Amino acid sequence: MVAVTVWNEYVHERENDAVAEIYPDGIHETIADALAERGHETRTATLQEPEHGLTESVLDDTDVLLWWGHAAHDEVADDVVERVCRAVTDGLGLLVLHSAHFSKPFRRLLGTPCTLNWREAGERERLWAIDPDHAILDGIETPIVVPEAETYGEPFGIPQPDEHVLSSWFEGGEVFRSGVCYRRGSGRIFYFRPGHETYPIYHDETIQDVLANAVEWAAPTDRGVTQWANVNVDASE
């Protein structure tokens, strides 16, 4: 069992009736429920909570953090961002979802703008396996078809991924690296593109299965603060 915290800025669901109809309890609760059904221990946190719900104790008790944000990236406090990034380099797994490519933690950990092209068109998306043997795709049949999605397109302003798992094709012809992995310090990071707030994508069982697999992949095997020291070696020995 992996201890998971699902973080959501929780803005659209409280301000947009159409989004609230799809995710009445918030995107975070939908994802957390799906992961709990697959055997993970889940909790949620939102932007509106003190310290955005991401206190030192919460992060210490979390193996994998899922991050969903879109409209309020700039409202996330820098000290919380620093806390999250430090936790990742110390071994916390991080799953970055959809428009959280623009989140402060993801951009800070990758060191690039993470910009991209996009269109609101409600087009079909097909996610193709680039690395079909990757653990994140265990038991997943590809292509994964999302009937309606916001379109993302290259160029995607990210560093060369350590592992490229999935790429998307959209009806308009765009292609996009929709599933990529990174390692930062002792932590594993997975960016997964599907999940716009006005489409019921997180209710899709295949998408939920990918997230559950990614949680297991990102979970730390040995987490702890890296110790640094001044090491003197006698070269004559």
C-alpha cells in the first residue's frame, strides 16, 4: 500500500457549475477515490487549506504526491513549493497532471518554462505507447482513447525526459509527449497529460489504472534526507 496525497487547487469546481457537475466533490476526491479502490492509502489537500494542506508532517507521511492545478499557479506560496521540491529530491514521488505542467514545483524541479501549444476543441485524443514495457503501462491496452480532450501540441518546453512512456495524437494533427518520467535526486516524477476540468477524463477507468500504476512506480523504496559531509581521503593509503 502506497501513501498518496492528491493535491488540487480546487478553484474551477467551486466557481464553474459545469465543472462542479462533472466533479461535484472536486477532482482531487475523484482521483483519491479511484486510487483507494485500487488499494492505496489516500488523503487530499487543497490550495485553500493552511500551508495549502502540505505541511511538513503531511509530506513526511506521503509516499507519492499528485498535483493538479490550472488557474491559481501563482497563488501557491514559495515556501510550500520549496518544501515540496526538497521532499521530492529526498525521495517523494510526484505525479504532475495535465495543466500542472505550469505549476511552480514542476517548473522548479525541471528548470525549464514547460510551455506548450494548446487549443480548446473537444477533439479525440489517442495516447500511444512509446515504451510499452514500462511499469506505468502494466496491464494497459494502447492506444488509450480519450473521446473529448483539450488539445496540447509540441513544442513542449521540458528537458529531455529520462523515460518517454506515452505520446498523444489529436484529431487536428498535433502530437504531444503526454507521459514522461524524470528523476530528481532520490525522487521520481511522472507527467501525465490527460485530465482537463471540463471533461470527465478522471472518471475513465483506464486513466485511473495508469495513475495507479504511476503511483506504484513513483513510490520511494528508501526515503530519507541525503547527508552531506566533508570527506577527507588520504591519497597515500
